[in-house]
Amino acid sequence: MLLLIPFMAGLISIMAALYFYFYVSKQKIGTPRMEEISDLIRRGAKTYLKIEYRTLAVFVIIISLALYFFIGFNVSLAYIFGSFCSALAGFLGMDIALKANVRTANAAKRGLNKAFSVGFYGGAVTGLAVVGLALMGISVVYYFFPDPKIVLGFSFGASSLALFAKAGGGIFTKTADIGADIVGKIEMNIPEDDPRNPAVIADNVGDNVGDVAGMGADLFDSYVASIVAAMILGSVALKETGIFIPLIISAAGILASIIGIYFVRANKNPSKSLNNGTYITCVIFALFSFIVVYFLNIDIGIFYAIVSGLIAGIIIGLTSDYYTSADKPPTLRTAEVSKAGAAINILTGFSYGSISVVPPLLGIAAATLVSFYFAGLFGIAMSAVGMLAIVGMIISADAYGPIVDNAKGIAEQSRLGKRVIGITDKLDEAGNTAKAITKGFAIGAAGLTVIALLAAYAEIVGIKTVDLLSPLVLSGALIGIAMPPLFSALTILGVGKNAFRMINEIRRQFKEIPGLIKGKAKPDYDKCIDIATKGALKELVLPGVLAIIVPLLVGFTLGKNALGGFLAGSILSGLTFALLMANAGGLWDNAKKYIEEGNLGGKGSEAHKAAVVGDMVGDPFKDTAGPSINTLLTVMSLVSSMFASLIAAYALIH
Amino acid sequence: MLLLIPFMAGLISIMAALYFYFYVSKQKIGTPRMEEISDLIRRGAKTYLKIEYRTLAVFVIIISLALYFFIGFNVSLAYIFGSFCSALAGFLGMDIALKANVRTANAAKRGLNKAFSVGFYGGAVTGLAVVGLALMGISVVYYFFPDPKIVLGFSFGASSLALFAKAGGGIFTKTADIGADIVGKIEMNIPEDDPRNPAVIADNVGDNVGDVAGMGADLFDSYVASIVAAMILGSVALKETGIFIPLIISAAGILASIIGIYFVRANKNPSKSLNNGTYITCVIFALFSFIVVYFLNIDIGIFYAIVSGLIAGIIIGLTSDYYTSADKPPTLRTAEVSKAGAAINILTGFSYGSISVVPPLLGIAAATLVSFYFAGLFGIAMSAVGMLAIVGMIISADAYGPIVDNAKGIAEQSRLGKRVIGITDKLDEAGNTAKAITKGFAIGAAGLTVIALLAAYAEIVGIKTVDLLSPLVLSGALIGIAMPPLFSALTILGVGKNAFRMINEIRRQFKEIPGLIKGKAKPDYDKCIDIATKGALKELVLPGVLAIIVPLLVGFTLGKNALGGFLAGSILSGLTFALLMANAGGLWDNAKKYIEEGNLGGKGSEAHKAAVVGDMVGDPFKDTAGPSINTLLTVMSLVSSMFASLIAAYALIH
């Protein structure tokens, strides 16, 4: 019976998503020129999705067979279902983003408010589809297999999809971005987003692939993982009640998000509207949680745990904002020292990025302490659930970003005039701020989630401590801390290699297609998308395989205790690298934009050249490597938990 | 009685150092022009040392008073003595390096072999002075206060000095380097090392300050800390015998180093000579250790522990070599992609630096496992001792580097002719390879040492586990992992700020001193040295204070268990950052040099410009931030151990 609540909440969320989907779809597209550009991006995205889903299908089949043979049919089935739900959410998000961008541009003709609504409701489709499919999916799995350990399979499905979507999408988008810039802007001297550039469509597709589908899959992953971890720890602490608490609290979060989304109305300041929506959601969610705790007669400590997660999430988001906003000292200082060259820009940005890890880590530490104090290990898991419960609203604000960014590009390429472009510009700015906050939030939420997953792993595998004074655990930890830097290095090098392939292709087209540079012939956009896609998937093989194999290797050779150390080590270094890379990347980006607005010499100045280098370094930091680390951590934790009983039984060392 | 062995070994080492000191001193200086340049550098170094030691004296007095009031007279006294020994070793090393450089240049007139001997014996003075003063110092302290916990004070003295020498020296040298380059090479367009540049002497001084005094103090620090940790854990495992084993093994290492140094003879390949010396030392040391273990009738497991540390040290050194050598794929690939600009150079170098952390971490993990398997926690400490026992030879080969580097500079500035410059060039190349290996070795050794120190802390404070499933410990770890990135960011930003002061001063001199640019007037070298020195000390205040205060803060508020987590967390992230920064920095440096040798377009090409940016980013990575992390870790561990009983008694949370 209680299972009906999360199921219904998920269903309502999906229905609300569909409502917004149709609202956006029925808006007008605008001029034929706009339709043409939008069609090109849509077609490109389809090419990408087709190749990606085909590869994914093979991958999912292999993994599900392995799960079937080693663990059992139920987990394997749950895994397939989890992959499917995550893929569906990603597909819906991409689809609506590609419809909303051109419609937002067109709506901008009718003013800021209308355009904001179209853009934001486009984002809300992704947000609500993600949480709706996730919570409904979990409810369905648990209905058929009432055992949280089977739900782990669902969560692993979501995670492995997220690894593709986030890291693969990250490699795709930066391949296209760097390739387009180096040949287009630097070698051929044509402006950004110029339709003569063969990689321009790949670049536009990339924004959606990385920021909409990637971020959505990432938070889908964390959201599900936090709920599963809480279900496992809850079943230990409070038997069946403990299993339902995270589900019902998440249901409350979904309803709060829908109400929050309803209250987001454009006024003169779109950035403020988005933030207000988030704050309203937080307050309503806290209220709902209290009501749930009160009426279900649950220990009030769990309410405190939830709220501590919520507050930590906000602190982390605000920190990211401080360290990446162009009106705050870190970014301003970095922009200023750019006058002395690229090296100083890099060093300063990297340093501020390093410092920016301190407040979030303190926030996570505080949330851990408070929630444990009030509600034990289950409390830690519930603080992660509390942080992620409002993710419907968070993703809505985040997915709004790439939609209005694309809208701006379309408005420029379709020459919609100064007023309209000005409006999309304003919308875009708000999107950037929202994005910085969301990124910090996503990492913080993943941090609390993987801590809860570590506790869940210990519970399942039957270890009472992860004691670093034990040499086996310590050795595991030493291997674990190496994983995040290794993983991010492989993805960054992947971007580099793939970008070179792209550069060669773009050069080839400019050389071999007569009249292309004069605008008299059309480039072969599809070929570039093909290279970006296939290259991204190829470069993903090694890091992806490592993410699954290394924990198993550590577990089966050094044993379950060492694997505990491995997970703990990877969490500790992963959080540091993820925060550093995300924030440094955002800071470099905004320092460059600050200079481009005419400060410190503006475009073309020495400071600008230096800041461009910083931005190019920051791009794969913040869009490829940094955010994929979350997913790496959950994948490794889930693999370990799923194979826990096998490891406990068959490891070389016990 | 047994105490006489380490004492005598220390004494022999110091006497050997003095022998080489006089050998080098009695060599001829050469032409008056050479004497003039050498005098300028010597005077500059004296200015630096005077200001540094004055500040240090104040610092040492404050800390020793604090130790006296909170812990006791004996520890305070040991602390002062430890600072003194470390400072003396640093002073001797600097002094001889500044004598040996010009004499090596002069000896190069008489051929490679002679010059190599002068340079290497100059380095041997530092190497032997460091280990001699350290081991003799420990013996003296333990003779008067037969309690390993008092020896902690001696170790803390060495560590806090190392923090100044390494981080302060690192800021100094990069301030001068960057300042001289930006105004001299870029703005005024005069060559490197041009005597008209007001910062040129500061730059030369900086090489010695950072590489000789800094590396010496760093390894002095690790060397002492490893011995103290082993004494503490040994006293638990084997009572008094356990206290003497590390001292006697270290004595064996000193004798092996002296023999190894004796066998270093120049032939056509100086790089090979240095490596042979290291390998011979390793073999002899292993032999000696076996004899000690056999005749003292100690468990053979301890011998295996020692050897595992030795082997891990070599593996780590070779890894650094692989990831930073110009004839290996990582550096070559980085040089090649530089054609596509600075951003790709940075991303590629950073990625290989990230990957380079994997083998050393695996090596440390393996050494931990093997040594624990054979000899328990004491075995881990002994593997650190085993790794560091040969440090006399390691430092000799390392300190050789800056001496011949300076010799090359002096030969060029004194126009000693192509043949002589060619010889110093060859000597310098060998120095660079040795340096890369030593840096990796130093970090690996510090890694094993701080792991042993963590075990020693647990022993003293009376905790049986450092269990990351405990929220207090986990919170401590989350704060701990933030320390290394925070510390390195503050030192890098310090370099930036101080470099700006330097740049302004250099510009001022070129503007206000008439005839300077035409070479008709002399610049005010001292003013630049003054700025570099005072600025470095100023920028060091915040990170230095944090290194001492934060562990105490964590300990006294969150308690001894959280502090254990804090130390463990800082070790895990510290090792990662230190290895990444040191190796990436070395790689960028050599990628630039590879291009400057005429590859990929050579000097002035686009690839070269990009590689210069990479090198400038890498400089503070490898010379300021990366190597100081070692010291940060030992300082924090020692502070925690010294205040352990106070923390156990008075912490807010127990």
C-alpha cells in the first residue's frame, strides 16, 4: 500500500513532464531559417543518439548477461529496466531541449516573460521526467522484488548509462568544441557558430548531449543511488518502515518540486526567478518532510538528517557560485592576472579551484556529523536523500541553461535583431549562474550518496569497519585514490585524441569541398558528428572498463576489507578532484567572458588571449572529467555492492 | 652502548662531508670574471639566509615556548636542537653549492672527469651532512632523554624548518624566475641570465635555495621522521631492541652511502655514473642490513620489510623518470601536441601527471602489504627507514644537479668557450635526470613515512582503528583531504603575488637607473633578493600557520579519532597531489627543452610558445607546491603526535 505513494508521485511527475512537453511543442518555431538550423541540430542529435544507443544496447546486453550468470535473473532484469528508464529520461530531455531552443528564440520576439516560460518549461520536462521515471521505476522494481538488493541492479543500470551519457557526452561535446574553434576561429578566421564550419552542428548538438542528457543522467544516477542506499541502511535500522521512508520522502520532494516549478514566473530578473523557485521548493519540501515524519510517527531525528542534507546542498551550491561568478574576487582576480599571460591565468584559476574544495567538504562533513548524530548511518543516507529530493527543481533550472544558450545561438544565426538577441542574452546569463550552482550541488549530492553507498556496501558485505590502520584497507585506499585522477586523465586525453581526428576532418572538408569557404557549398555536418560520436565511445572504453573491473579485481584479490578501503579512498580523492575541476573550469570560463564584455582590454587583448587558453583548459575539466567522477564513484560502489556476496565468498584474502 | 653505532656513523658521515668540503674548497675559482659572478650569487644567498634565519629564529622561539608550556622542557629543547641541526645542514649545503658551482665551471677546462668530481663531491657534502647531522642528532637526543616521544620534538624541529626551506624557498625561487623572465625576456627582450637584469642574481640564488637547501631539508625531515616513527612502533613491538633497530639500520645506510659515493667515478656518461652509485649503495645497504639482522638475531621479516621499502623507492624513482624523460612517450606526446597550442599542452601534461600517480601508489601499497605481512606495523615503519637509509647517496646525486646547472650558467656568462660549455652542458643533463628520480623518491619515501607516523600517532594517542565508517573519523578525513590542495593553492598564489612585486621592482629599476639597459650601470641586485625573500616569508605565514593550527583544531574539537581520520585523509590526497604536481611539472619542463633542442620547429615556433606556457605552469607545481606537500604532511603528523596526550585529555568530543 505505502508503495503506491512513490509510484503515484512518479506518475504525477511524468504527467506534469508530458504537460510541459506539449506546452512547449505547440509553440511556434518561427522563420524558415530558424527551422532549418533547428532541423540540422535535431538531425545531428539523432545521429548521435542512434549510434550511442546502439552501442549502449550491446553494452547493456553484455553486462546483463554477466549479472544473470554471476548474481541472478532478478538483478539482471532490474539492471535492464534501470538502463531503460535512464535512457528514456535522457531521450525525452534531449528531444524537448531541441524543440524548446528554437521556440524560445521565437518567443523572445514577444518579450522576456514568454521566452523565459518556454525555456524554463522545456527544462522542467527533463527535471520531472528524470525524477518521475526514477521513482516510479524503483517502486515498480520493489513491487515485484521486495528486496533492496535487487533495486541495486536498477541503480547500476542508471549508473552505467550515466557513465556513457556523462563521460561519453563530455568527450563528444569537447571534441566538437575544440575542433570547431581551432580550425574555424584560429586557422580559417571565421566567426564562432558560422554555418560554413563543418563542426558547427556537432558543437550545437554537443551542448545538449553534455549539458541536458549528461547532467540529467548524472542526477538520475545519484538520485536513485541515494534512495537505494537509504533503503538498504533503513532496512537495517528500522526494518520495513526504513525501506519506505526514503521512498515517501522522495515522493514529497517531487511534489515540492512541481509546486516550486509552478511558482517560477519571469519578472525582470530571470536569475532571481530560478533561485526563488529553488528556495520555495526547499521550504515546501522541508514542510512536507516534517508532515511525513510527524504523521508516520517516525523519529524526528530523521527529519533533522533530511534538513541537514538540504542545507549542505545549498551551501555547496552557493560556494560554487562564489568561486565561479564574474562579480566575485576569485574570477575577477584571475581575469586581472591574465594580463601577465596564460601561465598565470592557469595557475591562479587552478589555485582558486583548489581552495574552492574546502567549503563543500566542510559542508559534507557537517551534514555527515549532524545526520549521524540524529539518526545513525541511516541518517547519513537520509541526508543524501534530502539533498537530492528537490532534484526535480534543480534539473529544471539546469536544463533551462543549454536551451536558452542554444536559443541565443539560433537567434544570432537567424538574425532576429538586436532586441530579441538581447533578450536571449539575458536569459542565457541566468542560465549560466544556475548551471554553476547545480554543478556544485550535483557533486555535493553525489558525495553524500557515495558515503551512504559505502555504508551500504559495508552492511551487505558484512564488515564493521573500514580501518585505515589495517594494511589491506590502506592498500585498497591507496589504489582507490588513484582512480579518479586516472579516470579523468583518460577522458581528457580522449578529448585530445578525438579533437585531432575532428581537426583533420574539418581541414579536409575545407580543402576538398569547393566553394565551402565562400559559403557557396554546404559542409558535411554528419561526418563531423559521426567522428565525435564514434571517437567518444571509443575513448570511453578503457576508463569505462576500468571503472567496472578494478573494484572487482581489488575485491577478489585483496578481499572485502581492502575493497572497502578502495571505495573510501576513491570517494575522498574523487570529491576533491570533481570539485576542483568543476569550479576551476567554471571560473576560467567566466573570467574569459568578463574580459570579452570589454574589461581589461576586451576581446583581442593579451589578457583575452590568456583567458582563452584558460577557458580551453577548463572546458574538459568542467564538462568532461570533473562531472564524470560522480558517476565513476557510484558505478564503482554499486559494482562492489552487487558482487559483495561473491567477493565475501571467493576472494583470495579474507 | 648500541647508541654509539648510530652516533659514530653520523660522525663519520659529517667527517666525510667535511673532507669533501675541503676538497672542493681548495679547487681554483678561475678568472676574475668568474669570481665576480660567483661572489654576487654568494652575497645574494647570504642576504637570503640572513633574513630567513632571523625570521626562523623568532618562529623557533615562539614554537619552543609553546612546546615548553604545553608539553614540557625536554620536547622543547629537542625541538630547538632539531631546528638547529636542520638549519646547519641547509647552511652547509648552500655554502658548498655556491663554492662548487664556480669551481666546477673552472674544472671543466680540464675535462669532464675533473669537473664531474668537483660537482658531485660538492653534492656529497650536502648528502652526508644531512644524514650525518640527522642521525647524530637523534642519537644525542635519545642519549639524554631515552624516550622516543621526546625525539618527536627533534623531528618536529626538522619538519618546521623544512616547511620554511621548502615552501619558502620554493616561493623565493619562482618569484625570481618568473619576475626575471617576464620583464627581462618578454618585455625588455634581453637574454636569460643577462647581468643587466636586476633579478638575475636572485634567480641564480633561487636555484640553490630551492633545490639544494630545500631538497636537503625535505629529506632531512623525512629521514628523521621515518626513524622516529620506527622507534615508536619498534618500542611497542620489540621493547628496547625495537628502538635501536632503526638507528642501526640507518647507520648501515650511511656507511653504504659513503661507499656508494666513493664508487661514483666519471666516465663518458655522468648520468650512468650517478645511477651506478645509487645501485651500488642499494646492494651494499641490503647486504649490511642482512648482516645487522643476522648478527643482532632479529626476526628476518624485518629484513624483508627493509628491502621492500628499498625496492618500492626504486620503482617510484623509475616511474618519475619514465613520466618526465624527454625520450619517453608522455613527454614526447606532450611536446608534439604543443603544436595545437598552450591549452592542449597543459591538458596533456596534466593528464599524464595524473596517470603517473598510479605506479607509485601501487608501489607504496605493495611495500605496505609486504612489510606488514612480514613484520607488522613496525615493518611498515622499517620499510620507510629502508627506503630512506640510502638518502645520503640520493641527496648527493640530487644536490649535484643545481651545482652543475649553476656551473653551466657561470661558464656561459664568463664566456669560457664552446668546449667548456659543452662539458658543463653534459654534466647538467645528467643532473636533470637525477633530479627527476630523486623527486619521485622523496615523495614515495615521505609517503611511507607519514603512513608510519599515522600508526605512531594512533599508538601514542591510544586509538586502535581509523575507521572511515565512523562519522567523526570520516569528517576528519573530509577536512584532511582538503589540506593539501588548500596548502598548495596558497603557495602558488603566493608565488603569483610575490612575482608581481618583483616585476614592478624590475620595471622600476630599468626606468629609474640611467644606462642600465645599455649595460653602463649596474642594477640593484640586492633589492630584488630582498623582495623575493621577504615576500616568500610573508606568503608563507598563512599556509604555515594552517599546517600547525588545523590539526590541533580538529583534534581539540572533534577528538582524537577525527584527528586520525584527518591525518589519513591528508596523506591520501597529499600523495596524489604531490606526485601529480611533481611529475607534471617535470614533464612540461622537459617537453619545452625537447622543443628547444630543435625538434618540432624549435625555439620561437608555435609549439615552443605553447610549451613555454606549460613550463611556467609546471614550475610552481614542481618546485613550490608539489614538494612542500611532503613537509606539510609530516608537520601535521608530528604536531598531532606531540599534542596527542593533551588532545586525548581535553578534546571536546571523545
